[in-house]
Amino acid sequence: MTSPVGLHRVLEPVGVLPQAAWRLDPAGPVGVDEVRIRVERLNLDAASFRQLSEKHGGDGAAVRAEVLEIISSRGKMHNPVTGSGGMLIGVVDEVGPSSPLRLKPGDRVATLVSLTLTPLVVTDALAGWDGLGEQVPCAGYAVLFARSVVAVLPDDLDARLSLAVLDVCGAPALTARVVSGYVSPSVAVLGGGGKSGALALAAARRAGAGRTVGVVPVAAERDRLLAAGLASEVALADARDPVALAAAVSGALGGPADVTVVCVDVPGCEHGAILATADGGTVIFFSMATSFAAAALGAEGLAADVTMLVGNGYVPGHAELALDLVRSEPGVRALFQARVAAD
Amino acid sequence: MTSPVGLHRVLEPVGVLPQAAWRLDPAGPVGVDEVRIRVERLNLDAASFRQLSEKHGGDGAAVRAEVLEIISSRGKMHNPVTGSGGMLIGVVDEVGPSSPLRLKPGDRVATLVSLTLTPLVVTDALAGWDGLGEQVPCAGYAVLFARSVVAVLPDDLDARLSLAVLDVCGAPALTARVVSGYVSPSVAVLGGGGKSGALALAAARRAGAGRTVGVVPVAAERDRLLAAGLASEVALADARDPVALAAAVSGALGGPADVTVVCVDVPGCEHGAILATADGGTVIFFSMATSFAAAALGAEGLAADVTMLVGNGYVPGHAELALDLVRSEPGVRALFQARVAAD
């Protein structure tokens, strides 16, 4: 019997879970409770793509070569600098007889577990990708374990749109859960114009938020978010500047936020998020660029009685909630379509 | 007027909060809302001391030299590798006329904000320290801001004991708050034989925990924790081995824990903590060695519906709660006295 969490695919170091492993074994036969996917497209995590692109000064060929090198040496797309991966889309190729995932060959699916723990082989050298965007056309194979999370893609939405939505579907689900624990809380979403940020704003409103503010770094994003109509207010501020950020949030909400959601994929937003949040409030960190120590010591140093959550990408029902928001909220859909077209 | 969070002491980069700064200005006159402390002793954060000691192979003179170099170049004791600091004990030397901290010259105090944001000058080259323990005899000066947190040391407890307790007083306070949100939850404390772990176990029991287990790595710690009588069960496991850890916790509690508290100051405990926790449960990360990405992606990869908290070192009333536990729980007091004597 193979391990439901994939321990049998770990090559080194032995005994750790696949996400913690340096190298996985993506080859070999499909285990009795595994599923093999024929890959069509990878969606790199935003923090990972940004790091690679900046490292290579925007040289797409060099970015592509490094992604290939990571996958071939690690047996998974696990950026060693950011620690993050992304997700993939593909077609079910083979299903082990004991798999609990209820898939059948031919199903078109997106994985909702990170690429950092998904065994992966690339067979086309990523020849169809220019290295300039997060969405990577790709031929190859990937393996799902018994305890993986996967969504069959809906027929009524474009596959690239669905992939972009599912990639960040933990954010709206956890935001909704936290918001519904308060009575009409004020909510600030840092990076409200991005994919996870727009979904978080829509989810917060639906979950009973009072005043909301989306914080964005540049005027063009402000205009797009205003047009989308997802927040009571839109404020322009650099989330890495704690004093300016807190002033912008307080100005928009009439005081610090009860719930602050961090969806900005750059380092250094911890202190601003804490300073912008009211005592008794909650900060949800969704950015993979979050520093644990900066958050913990920042709150202590500011004597801030705030609850700080590590943004867990898994909440039951998260895929359905996020897809429903895109279907039913024209503002969310428009933002996503523009983002997908730009990638 | 000076900034209540100390922005005026930041030398570089300008505009960030003191904790995020590379370098602070510890010199200059005491601001109207500041307090100057004559330092007697530093208590280095456990993760920081361990990193320095391992880097120098236990060579105390080399550790001392590096601590001096960090303080003189950064104007604070902020380990650049671990990102952590510690705290200090001293006597109030000068109080600005607008300070809200209600201190007077001569008060013996411990700072409850991290050394990573406390302007500090050392004047004795740490001549009284052998570099072999976390407690550092020290002559020098430190500055508190208006929004700092500080405790006047109690007369009925040894100062070194009080300092060790106050250093980790956020852990029992947050553990108590989380435990009281469940009905008779089962609680696992990883590193239950350490200072924060022992306090967390005692706080969990007092806050209404059902079965509790303290997990420790070696037999000597197991025996000490059993003798202290702070947990229903004591289990021996390496918290970095997820499968072994989850089995040990389930064996002791009869199933996964409702609340798991991570007090182990080594990297790589995130996956084990998540795997040892029940769906609907909460993991509290107090270790500064916690990786944000490993926690976030680990929970997602395991499809684990757990709430993950960044251990905020500040909870109102935390100092009083921790000191009261040491006074009233002989098991806690015995463990602390042994730890302090060994340092």
C-alpha cells in the first residue's frame, strides 16, 4: 500500500513529507491509491515567478531554463528561494483502483495542493512558454496521492480563468470564515486589486462585512478596483510603509480595521498590516512572502493585541465558493479576465 | 514630539519600524515620552543563542564577540540569521515627562518587547559573560518608547527566574485564550519540557483543557516533565518527524489534538504539528524557527482544516498570568528553577 500523503515518493531526505523534501520520485508506476495526470499547464505562484523574473532581469529564456532545472533536479516545481510552487491543470490519465478522489480518465482537473509537493515530470522542455508570465503551457505527467485535493474544471468557465481562480481559492474561504466571526466588521484588503485580494473583498462583503477598503499601490490598479465596485473605498498606499499604510486604512474606514487581509506578494508588509488593525482584530496573511518572525515580533513590539493567522490554502468548500463568486460577481469576473488576458 | 513606536530612532532604512530596521540610534538624549534603562542582564532568545552557539561550535568567546559586533553595528541585539532577539532586565535611570509607562527612577524592570526593536548600548564589552548560556550579564543602556511593554519585577521572586518567565509569557496567555474557545479540548505541547512549553501546559490545564500531552525529544526531559506533573501524558518523539510525532500524540491522547502548541526552537516542526492536529483544531506556533511557507503549504498539502496562529508575544495581562503560574504551580516553578540554574 502506498502512503496517503505520499511518503513513498520522497527520495531525500527520507521520512519527511513531500512538501519538505528536497527531491521527489515522479516516475514509476501509479500506486493503488494514486492518480496520474497528463499535464497541460502550470500556474506558478506569484511570489515564485516574481523572484525568478527579477533574478534574471526579465529574461524569459533564463527564467524558463531555471524552472526546468528546478523540476528536473527536485522532481517537483518547488522554488528553493521562495519555498512556493503553484498549481497545475491537466487531464486524468490513470486512476489507481483504491483512489478516494472520485476521478475517471478523461476528467479535466486542477490540483488544489501546491506544486511544492506534487511529483512532476516535464516532457516538452516547456517549449511553448516564453518565460514572461505565470501561466506555463507544459506537457508532462504529475501524480496525486490519496489525500490530495483536486477540482474537476467546470464546463461553463474558461479553463485558464478557472485555474487562476482555483489557485487562490483559499483566500476568500478563510476571509469569509473570519469575517463571519465578527458583527459587521470593517475589513482592509492589502493588494485588493489582485486575484486573491479581489476574491477576498467579494467574500468579505458576502460574509457580512461593514465598511471595506481595498489598498493598492498604483493609480491604474485603483481605477480598475473602483470600476469593479468590490470595496466601499479604494486607497492608494505602499503596504511596506507601515505608517503610510495605517493612515490610509484609518482614513478610509474611520479607524483601524477589524479584519486585515494581506494579499501583497512582496516582503515587508507585516508591520503595516498589524499597525492598521484594531485591538481585538485579526490579520490574515496570505502572501508567501510573509516573514513569521517579523509578524510575531512586530505585534509584540507594537503591543498589538491582534490575532494573526497563517493563510491556510485549504478550507472545505473553498473551490465552490471561489468559482461561485466569479460567476455571480461581475466585478470579480472582469478583474480576473483582465488578469488572465495579461498573463 | 518623539514617535510612540520609535520611528525617530531608526537610522536605516528610514521610514520602517524599529524592528524592521537594520540600524537604530541608541545614543542621544531621552525623548519626552521615552524611558532610559540601565541594563543589568540580557536574556537572548533561545533560537538566536542556539544558532550562534552552533555556528561557533560552542566557542563562548567567539559567541560573545559576535553578539558584541551585532549590538555595536545594529544599535540593538537583533540576530540577522534568526531574526530574533530576546529581552533585558535593568533599573530605570531616566523617565521623560510624557512617558505613559508609569515608571520611576530606581524601578527594577524587565522589557516585554523584543530586543530586536530596543535601542541598546553595551559599555562593558560583556566582560562578565562566558558566551555559554542565554543569560548575559551586561552593563549598558537601553531605551523604551511610549508604546513599549515593560513589567516591574516582583519582590517575591528571584530576578533571573522572573526574567526567564517574562521572556515567554505570551505563550501561556495565548494558549489559555485558544483553549478556552473549545470545550475540554485535548492539547498537545511540542517541547513541553521547555520554559514556554511548561507554562503552556499549566495554562492549558487551568483554562479547561481535557487530556494533555507534553512531547519531548529525550528521556531525561521526559523524566523531568513527568516529575513536574504538568501533563496527563508525556511522549517521547522528534517533532521534526511528522509521522512519528503524529503517532505519538494520537497514542497519548487517543486521537489527534484539538489544540497543538509548538514550543520547539528548531526548524522543521510545521508538518508534524499539522498532522498531529484534528480537523477543526488550532495550531499555535511560538517557535521563532517556524517557516511561514512550510506551515501554509503544509496544511494545504495535507488537506488539513486547521487554524494556524502566529504566536503573538503580546496578550493583555500576559505577565501577571505567567508569574502567577510560577507562584502557584510547584511543577512549573521547579522546572524553571532548574532551567535558570543550568543557564
